[in-house]
Amino acid sequence: MLSWESKKIGYTGLLKSTLKLAKKAISNAGIKPEEIGLVVHGGVYREHFRTEPAFATHIQGDLDIHCHGIGIDSQSCFAFDVTDGSCSPHVAIQSVADLLPALSTDYALLCIGDDRPTKYCDWEYESYCVVAVIGLSGDGPKCESITHDNSDLTPNTTTTGYFDQSIKRNRFVKTGTVEFLEQQSSSNFFQGHQNWLSGKHMHEFLQLINKHNDTLEHRIVDRSGKSTTAKWVF
């Protein structure tokens, strides 16, 4: 990970914040936007629960990364979303690690965050936007491995959507209850609160990076109970 930027955002404005942070992260990495060949966005919530087109394609388009006619010699940029609950950041990083070596470029843009879908949905979260430039080589923290664990999968909460005649709009509410795991940390381990969104998980983890010069394990436990653990080497 060559550079990264993160910030807390409001209920909406994820795209605008992502573009601003992306430009700063790209500049700090010492590369140009056209050197990026992969854009991956991780998160769950989108405005109006929209899933198409991919949020990553909006980022690619607004940054004007290889947005041109396709020819036999033209450069390209792959852009797609990863949605796996709060574990989305680690799945997105794994996607970059798997795909980037097969491309003709050395750099990828990782974007993490969520938007409040509508003002009519339950929303108790703090939204954060995170952007990082990932390279095949160079200085910076290196993700050595990512593991997945579904042994504690217990989906006791769901989000239900229905059309509310009184407001003539879709309404979304949470049903079910779960006792969330609290934040845990030690010298070489960090696990955020189970009810955090993906952006906050990555934001809080990044605040610890400068304090380490050896290894740090970052575990994310989703509300469903599944978890991912990334081992970082400094």
C-alpha cells in the first residue's frame, strides 16, 4: 500500500469524498491517474440501494482513467465493486492481490465506504471514506495474507424493505437483535466493533499503521458473525 487517505463523511456524499481523497492519494504515491489499471470499491450501502452501474465505474469515469475508445493497442482499466458486508475491505484487497499481477499495470486504486441509501432507512452508523493506492512493489505496508472464517456465522439481523404508502417511497428497517462484539486491540492485533461499517473498520486500522514496524493483524467481524483477518507486515 503506497499511500492512503481517509475521513469521516456525512450521511451522503461518498462519491465526492472518494474523488477528493483519490486525487490526494494518487499524488502522494507519486504516480499519474493513467498509470492505474484497476479500481475496486468495497462497501454495502449505496444511494437508493443502487447496484448498477458499479460505484467503481463512477470513480473511474470522474477521474478520467482510460475513458476512451477501445482499440487493439488502447490501455484499459478494470473497475468493479465488492460487497461482502463489513468484511468488504479485506475481500476487495484480496481481489486486487489476485488480479493486479495479471494486468499490464503496476497500480490499483482501492476505495472503501458507504452512503446512507435514503432518509427513510434506519441509520445509526458513522460513515467513513477510505482510498488507497496499491502497487506491486514499493515502500509501505504489505498485506501478507487474508483468511476467512464462517464458523460463527449467525445471521440474526436483517434489513427489510417495503413500500410505505404514507410517504410513497421505499422504507428500510432492521429486524432482529444481536449482541455485538466490542473493539479489541493488543500490541499486534486490532479488531473493530462488530457494528461498524466497512469504511470505519479501515479508517481505524489505518490510524495504527504509523505505530508499528513489525506486524499487525486486522480482524473484521461482520454483523452476521463471519470474519476476515488480514496480516500486515511493515
